Amino acid sequence: MKFKYRARGTERGLTEGYVEAPDEGRALETLRRNGVTVLSLKVTDEGDISPDAMLLLGGGLSQPGAPASFAEETPPPPPERPLRSGSVPAKTIRVFFRQMATMVQAGLGLSSSIDLLAEQEHNPAFKDVLRGIQYVLGRGFPLSQAMKNNPIFAPMITSMVQAGEESGRIGNALEGAATLLEKRAELRRKVLSALFYPVFVVVFALVILTVFVVALLPQFRQVFGAMNIELPGLTRYLFSAGEYCSAQWKILLPAVLGVFGLLTWLLTRRSHFLDWLKLKLPFFHKLFFKASMARATRTLAVLSGAGVPLPLGLELARGAAGNTVIGEGFAHLQERTQRGESLGDAAKEVGIFPTLAAQMMRIGEETGRLDNMLDRVASWYDQELDEELKTTTAFLEPILILFVGGVVAVVALSVLGPITSALSQLG
């Protein structure tokens, strides 16, 4: 069978030509062995192919009559309407990389894969992104360069794709990117699901108490007043609180929302003091620490497996940690490894890694399986985080029971207290 190919060479830019092979898979294998990245490959019947026009093992000749290279000197233009990272759902990006990895590893070219995904994409914004990527690929630029034009792709993802292009393992790089995004989403889901229950219980209890004090308790006040019952101190206090909330709700409501907004901002803000404070909070410091380390080590493991140089991987893992204090530890690792020191020895001296994790890194360097050992370290942190989430949840459950019981007790005593006092007066 004869195939017409369009590919990007490591040095010559965009080239076109023909290759003869029994099937598409063998044609792709032949092209890849010659060090080119296939952009498109399709069966053709354009006459006979002379030996000079065939791509043979050991070298490739471009199509007769066509220029051997027509890569453009200028970089691809930026998108006309720059997209914000939030304009495309994170799940859409994860699915895109998983589908790309599957199709590329199955032998489909990059351009064909992008075209197929663009046709079936339902998100208009992401469809435009895919069309832009396809346009840049058609001009002879690599996929990593096309991704850099869009802010929806994180720098660590583009670095993985670029490393895959340089090493000829673009399929593995895309699979690594999909795995990394899926693991980070799973980690986020674990943390949010573990914290959702206690936050929901506390907020729900406070809302019920507020509704009771503001809306229901004043009705009891009229009944108690008609019965000339002497009210207990708790009931009088709640009556006063209800009157104040009813009169000042225009001020109190924005204030409450502002407090919740401030707490959310403080928990998500990246500053050295706040990150240090998160690691010192009672009962929660281990959760914040292990969640940050799980993100960072997983990122480093996947980047290393994709062929990203270790110093760059440490720099990207520093940003993935989401905590400046832990990020400083990875910065020290990066500095020491750039000086030629062992990663395992540096991790042991920096102090943010346990001795076991540092020892596993050192063994990985000695055996030439650093990426495998980094993956085990990341899995170990994932397990540690699971245990910490279970411990935190088990610790919060009795506290929540006491809190809800206290709210119920306040409601019951504020109503039953005057009734009991009235019954005792009647007796």
C-alpha cells in the first residue's frame, strides 16, 4: 500500500512525501524510526512511486517536485480571542488528553486525532482551541508550541508534551499528561468530599438556628407575653438577638457573606505566611501537608516518566505543591541537583521528605529506575493522605455530634424553659 505523509522533522521543518508499507501501522513505524513526527498519513493511488521518492529506512526523501522543507520562520500567531483557563471545564481537558493518548498510541497521526476530536467536541470554546491547534500544526510547528498559545494548558503539561516530542515518545507523554490530570482531579475530589460533610453540617445547623431565632421564636414571644410567664435568661437573650437580626439584617447579611468570602480567600491565597499557618493549624496541618506533597510528588513522578529533565520537573512540582513553604523545599532540591548532587541525598537533607521517601529516591538513582521510584513515593503519599482523611473525618464526627446537640439543646431550652416555668406556676 502507498501512503502520502506529512510530517515534521527534527531539523528540517515540515515535509511531505510518500512511503510504501503493508499497512498504516507499519508506515507509521517506518516514519517514526526516521525521527519525524507524523502530522497526517493517508492512502494514495497517485501513480507509481519510484525508489527515489520512497521513504526508506536510514533516510527520507520528500515528494518529487515539492520543497523539502517549508517551515515558517515566524511563530504562530496568538489566538484572536484569548481564552481564560476557566472558560473550558477541567474535565474537558482531561478527556481530551486521554482520547489523544489513546488515538496516538493506536497509530493515528496528531493532525488526524485533533481533527476527529474537534468534530465531536460540544464545547464551542474548546472547539476553537482545537481548530487553532490544528492550524498551528499545519504550519509545521510542534504540538507543544501550539499548546503554549492557549492558557488552558498548564506549563507542566506543555513541558511533558515537548519532552515527548524531543524523545520521540509523544504517545507516552500524552498518556502521562492524562494520568497527571486525572490523579490531581481525584485528589481534589477526595479532599473536598472529606471536608464537605462537616462544613455542610455546621452551616446547616447555623442556618436552622438563625431561622428559629429570627422567624419562629418571635411567635412564641407573643404567646408567652399573653400568659404573663417570666422568661428564663436564655430565652430573653434569644428574643433580643432575634429582634436585632430582624432590624439589622441589611448589615448582618453582607457581613456574614464577607466573612465566608474572607475565609475562602485566605484558604486559597498563596502567601508564605498563610501557607506556613496552614501547616501549623491544629488537627489540620497534616492534611494540608500531605495533600501538597501528594500533588507535588505525583507531578514530579509523571514528569520524570515522560522524559522531562529533573531540574525542570522539580521546578514544575514546586508550583504544583500549592504551598510556598513546601515549594521552597523543592526549590532547594532543584538547586542541589543542578550542582550535581544526588536527589535522594538532597531530599534527606532538605527535610520535607521522610527518610523512607529519600531512601527510595536514592535507590531509584542507583538502579536507573528513578521514575519508577518517584511513582512509588507519590503512591505512598496518596495512601498517607487517604489515612489522614479518614483520621480527620473520624475526629470531626464526635465534635459535630456535640455541636448539633448543643444547637438542639439551645432551641429546646429556649422554648421548653418558659413552658416548664408556666406549668410550675399553675401547679
